[in-house]
Amino acid sequence: MMLNKCTERIWVLPPDPATDRPSLGYIQGDRHRVMVDAGNSPAHALLFFQALEAQGLPQPNLCVLTHSHWDHTYGLAELRHRGVYTIACRKTQEDLQNMALWSWTEEAVADRLRRGLDVPFCTTMILEEYGTYDALEIVPADLVFEDLLTLDLGGITLNLHQINGPHTPDGVLVHIPEEKTLFLGDADGNPLLRVPARQFLEELSNLRKVLESLNPLQVIPGHGPPETFEDTLVEMEASAKEAAQELYRIPYHEAPLP
Ligand SMILES: [Zn+2]
């Protein structure tokens, strides 16, 4: 699998729904190179590094996380092994530190599902990706920020905006103003657990305001191909219309099949 070039300085390894692998981004500054999200496993991260090498692109020295969900973070062990420093917002870091203490025996997994701390969609996909829970190694980030972090990569700027979004309370929007590009993560997606529709609508509207103030041309979603900002807004509008008819917003993996 190859990285697709999105702008002069931005590439993306496309997502793979078979085991819920998200998009992995690559941003090339003159001094620093940044990976966006760590992959859902060391194997996924390795695929990214191999694709970079095959395309003659130097390895990243930094990684930023869009949120703590397993599919975006469980590849971190491979990054630590390669000496790549990882940056997360405080809420993401707290989630990672909690998950690092999780036991992965069948009883422990079943117990978390009963208590609503995890959902079957994720535990099933983890088994699809790894084959067994035994190989899981959850690693926290190296650098932690709150609200906003700006990185000068050399000739290009990276702004990390923390948002309490509809998908998770630990969303980070990765904005590259010079390239008019924004990595959205899953920020505009449904939550993993059902929430009151009113809460979802409020968080969606807050996210929309932040996105409109950043006004990118191109948006790279966590689980889809790059799209125009107008497309993102149309999707968010459709999602708001649906939620306005509901009492509760249902997680996407529980939605009835079309
Ligand atoms: Zn997610």
C-alpha cells in the first residue's frame, strides 16, 4: 500500500476498513516530519514506515494523536521503538494511561463490555487485527498539551486544537494553515456509546464553529478519503438533521443496515 500525495508537503496512507485501520498522515517540514495518528497496531505503523521508505520519504520524528481510540493509538509501541516522540492532549493521555492498565483476559474484556467501558465493535476488530489479545501493548504519549499547541516544522506550521467534539471529548484537530489542510480524525462522527441527541447537536455545532474559523480547503477524515471542506459541512448538516429527529444518537456501528 502506498501513501497518496495530498499537497506538496502532505501524504496519506489510506484507511482499511477490514480491521478498522484509519488514515495515517505524513507532514513534511524542513526540520520536522510529523505522523498523524499511530495506527491500530505495530503492524499497521510498520506498513506506514515501509511505505515511506519505498517512496523515498524520511521517517517522521514526531507523531500527533487525533484522539485515544484504539484504532488511532495502539500502534504507539512501534513508534516508541523507533524513537518517534508522540504528542497528545491531556484527555487523550489520561485515556491511554487508563487503557495501559487494562487486563486483556477474556473475563476482563467481557467485564468492560458489560460496564460500557468498551464496545463489541472494537473488541471484535482488535481480534481481527491482532488474532489474539495477548500481543496488545498500550503505550502513552511523550508530550502532553492542553487547548492549543503550535509547532514550527520549518517552512510550515502545525496547529493542534483540542475540541470536546461529538465523537469524543478528547478530539484534536490537526491544522496546517499554509497547506489549507485539516486532519479531522473522527471528530464529526457519532459517539461510541449512545448520548442524548441534544448533547450531540450541541457538540456538533461547537465543532462546526471551530472548523469554520479555521476554514481549510481540504479535510482528511479518519476513515475516508480526503474531501473538500464543503463536503464535510454537508455531511455534518445531514448528521444534525438526523439527530434533530432523535432522542438519542446511536453509535455508527449499532446503526441498522441500509
Ligand atoms: Zn474514534
